[in-house]
Amino acid sequence: MAFGICPRLSHLSLVGLILVSAVSACSSGRSTPGTPAPATTHGSNPAPAARAMAVPSLAGYDLALSRGTRSRTGAPGPRYWQQWADYKLEAELNPVSKRLTGKGAITYYNRSPDTLGTVYLQLLQNIFAPGSRHNTTVPWAVEGIELGRVAAQGKDLAAVGGEGPGYEVNGTIMRLRLPKPIPPGGKAEFAFEWRLRVPPDGAPRGGQDGEVYFINYWYPQMAVYDDVNGWQTDQYLGTAEFYMGYGSYDVSLTLPAGWLVTSTGTLQNPGDVLSGQTRARLDSARADTGVVHVVTDLDREPGRSTTRGTDGKLTWRFHADSVRDVAWAASARYLWDATNAAVGDATGDGRPDTTVIGSFYRPEQTVSHWDQSARYARYSVEFFSKYLWPYPYAHMTAVDGPTSCGGMEYPMMTCIGGQWDTLGMYEVTTHEIGHMWFPMIVGSDEKRFAWMDEGLTQFDQSQSMDEFFKGFDDEERNRKGYLDLAETGGEVELMHHGDRYPNYSAYGVASYYKPATVLVALRGVLGRDVFHRAFVEYGRRWRYKHPTPYDFFATVEDVSGRDLSWFWRTWFFETWRLDQAIDTVTTVGDSLEIGIANRGRAPMPVHLVVTRTDGRADSLAIPVDVWLGGAKRTAVRVPREPAVRSIEIDPAREFPDVDRGNQRWPR
Ligand SMILES: [Zn+2]
């Protein structure tokens, strides 16, 4: 609010002129610059220069606006619609053959205004099929998904091309030509039987290492049909992640007795599968604020951790609602820690809610601090529930998986593999748990807009680490990651399909470091309060829905009341770099004139702090408008007295400037 008590730089908002303006400095008592006056608000006629900074339009989005499924405020439109599917899945895992056999039925609800004669499903396991296309390393000679039966609307379909009912598999996408089209408001039943071999360690995001099984992307899943793009049928190639629709799941998983199983969803039959001792300890974890060892090293056998089962097997049943996927994990070697997290009022009944926190890991993984995992997970869930909105699901469980999991998010689950120190373990745990909000709850298209889930989560991770480690500056690490690549010129813009980056570092910077850094810059432009309100409002509007980048942009403009097209254009559509410099400092009468150069192409407001020998720190903000007409230099005047000790641009380091060496005077 520093600028609130200062005179406005009103004449600086004239676009396209290089102005020297006399500014009466005022003391703020703090060094954070305030928010400059709104430039042009949304809906008014932008100045010509602002129009030149317009955001490229997206055909499908403009059509969605005109049809009323999206709105100019960034909220879902009055005619927004979204598909839904109910899944009933059964699988049996044979740890000897490492094979999974599955059977499933899907009821697909067509809530679109379109008649669908064809539907698409994802067979993501086909990234492991012989001869598959992929852009990451995958284990050699695994298998894809082997379909035994494919049926639609009560009719078995054959794998044939051409016209008429049938199905075709192309990589990770299956196309079903239906016996009868599904009208708007109608539904259709599909049935499948399949087998797959769980891939070994080395498989991206899951698999098995002989001891632990993390089962992901294991069933035929409806592709997304949305109001902007229709069917999204992009292949799963390994680098870019996913786009999934919402639905409910009933899942039955059969494994040897004595194996512990954890899955997306709520366990429906604890009395059938968990021993009395395990259930009692789990109950105490629901109430206890400490971490309860539900299954210890001494308990891991049928009759102790689990019941004995029938023929040495147990069937675990889970139910999940409003999730975009189901993943699960199983091992005979897992320990199980549990506690609970306070999430605030998740159900909206005015009373506080809790969720169960779980951690499944092998005893030797204490080397990677898995004995702290439940505590880290609880802290993360509680942090994000306060920072964003209450965690809505029944549990959040961290799972020790094959090394190639790295860190990967699934609804209510994370798979974490590899070796970690405590900093890294907290970081990966909180990052993956952060993904419960983006993209598990806010269901964006991760393939085409990786920044929408990774960038937002990387930013959220930094907030969580700052609080957990009491001031740890993770934002600085993100900024450095971005600037290091930006300085080489190897950067690619954020609005770029995740599978079309020239290399992994360009993908990583554009998906993680840069968007996280850009959000910090946006926070600097808007001020913390407005930024946070806009950020949470975007999430609130798009919970369990499918936002595009334009819905994010429009929501931020709607909440802040500002036209930020220059910001979106600069940071999401271009690779323009920011380089603001103090060019000259000269005495003019009783003033000091500070000449500021914009040496990069990125236009940003200038946040100046003038520190005087009496200790006063005056904050000045020069609106971005000075640059929008192409000016490369501007100047401001401040009183000469009391004597100026130093002048610095953006001492709070909110903006990712490529050269900090020219931002201080004296140098
Ligand atoms: Zn991530």
C-alpha cells in the first residue's frame, strides 16, 4: 500500500512518450512498492500500444465464448457442460508373472449438446507396446494393453477399420464406432477385458521393481470431450502429461493375502481385508495428532496386517467420486504409517473436517526419510487447505515406489521413488500433494498447457517450503532455473504443447520454473492480496472442471479489474526477457533525476526503492504503460534531500530480471 499515500504518476500513463516526471517521494516505512493505478480496465478501449500487446486468440475458446460455455469474466459460462463417466473396474495382480488381468464397465454420460457416433478412450499402457512412439525412455520389450473384449451398448465390437460398429487402436488412443449414436443427454455402456504386464522400474511414473508395485494408467479410460476442442486425442508419448475427465470409480483389486494395498478412493471393505489390529490402529490414527505405526516390521503377514483371505487372496474394494483417475500400489514389504490432517470445512456444513494421511514404505527407505513422510504429508495437506481451499478427499497417501516414479501425482496418491535428503523429501512430497489442487481438482489439459498444473504447483510448493522451513527461498531457485536458460537463449514459450519442446530442459523451464517465477512477478504487479484472491478464485471457479489458459487470464483480470494482456503476451506467449537498468542519476535543481532504461523486450512496471542517509526507504512504482509504446528509456525525479544513499530497482526480487548488476545505484 506504499503507493496509496503517494501522489499518482498520472502523466506517466500516457503511452508512448518518454517522460521525465517530477515525483514527490513519500515515506512508506516499508520497501515493497505499492500497486500502480489500473492502466486500462477490461472492456474499455485499450490504448493502441496496449492493443499491440494483445494476446493471440484461440479459435475454440472464442467459439466457446460465443456459445456461452465460457465467459469473458473467466468463470464457466451459463451453458458450460462437461462429460461424466462411472467406472466399475476389477483387477487381479499376479506378482509372480507380474501380470494384471482386468475387467471393467463404463457408463458414459453425454452432457454435451452434440450427438456422438464415435467415442475415444485412452490406453495409456500402450506407451509400452512394441514399436510404440515415445519421447522419453521406456523399458524395452514390455507390452501394451492386450484387449480381450471390447463391447459397446451390449454388442461385442471387433478390431476393424472402415464404417459401422467396431474399434481401432492407434498408439495410446482407441476409437470406438458405436452401434448407436449417443444423443445429447444420453448415455452408453462400454465393457472391456484386458491384460497387461506391469512394466519394470524405468517406466515413467510407476511400474514395479520386484517388491513394490505402483499401478498407473491400467484401464481403458474415456478421453476428454470438451466444449473448446471436442475430443482431445493427443498420444501419450512420455514427456507431456495428461488430460482426464471426471467420474466415479468402484474398483476391486485382488492380491495375495499379506500384501498391503492402497488406492485412490475409500476402502469399502476394511473388515474383509484388514486385521482387527490394523483397523484399531487406523482408527486411532483418525483421532490422534501424532503418527501411528499401523503396520510395523513385525506385522507384515497374513493374519497380522491383513486377514488370511480365501485361497491366499484378498479382494480390496475402493470407491472414489469426482476424481479424474485411479491409481493404486501394493507390496508385501510395506510399512504403513498414518495420521490425520485438519483441512478446514471441506463439506460446507460449517464444521471442520479432517482427512486421513497415509504413508506406505519399505523399512530401508528411512534412508530417504520415509519415517517423516506422514508428517510431511500432513503439513502439506494442512498448508494447502489453508492457502488454497480445503482438501476434499477421504485420504492423502504417499507411496514409496520404483525409482522411476521420481515424484508423481495421482488422485489422493503420490508415487515417490529414489533417494532423498530431508529437504528433497519435503519438496517432492509437498509438490506432489500440491498437485491435488492442480490438476487433480482443477482439471486442466496438462498436455497442451503444462504450466497450468506444473507451474502453479511449483509456485505453491515454494509457498509450502517457505512456511515449513521458515523462510526457505524456493522462489529464488525457480527464478535461477528460468534465468539460467533464458540467458542461453534456449527458452521456448509457455504456450507450447508439452510434447513439442526441443529438449527436456526447455520443457522443464517452461512448465515449472518460468511459470512459477511469472506468478511471483504477477504477485508483484498486483500486490499480494489481489494476487491471492485471483489465484484462489480461479481455482474455486474451475474445481472439477476443465479450464483453459484464457479462463485463468480472464479470471485474474476480472478479480483485479485490470487489463493484463501485456503481461500474458510477454510471459506466456513470448520469450522476451526483462532487463531494467538504472541508466543515469543526475542532479537537476533540488531534484535527483533517475534515468531508467528498459534493455530487454519485456515491459514491466518499475519498482524503485530510494534509500536516504536518514534511513528512510521510499518506494516508487512506474506503471508499465511507459514501455508499451516501445519507449526504451524513462526518468523520474525525486527530492535531493535528505541525501540519497542508494537507489535500487526491485530489491524484493519479484521480477525475473536477467541482469541484476545494473539495477543498483551507486553501482
Ligand atoms: Zn509436478
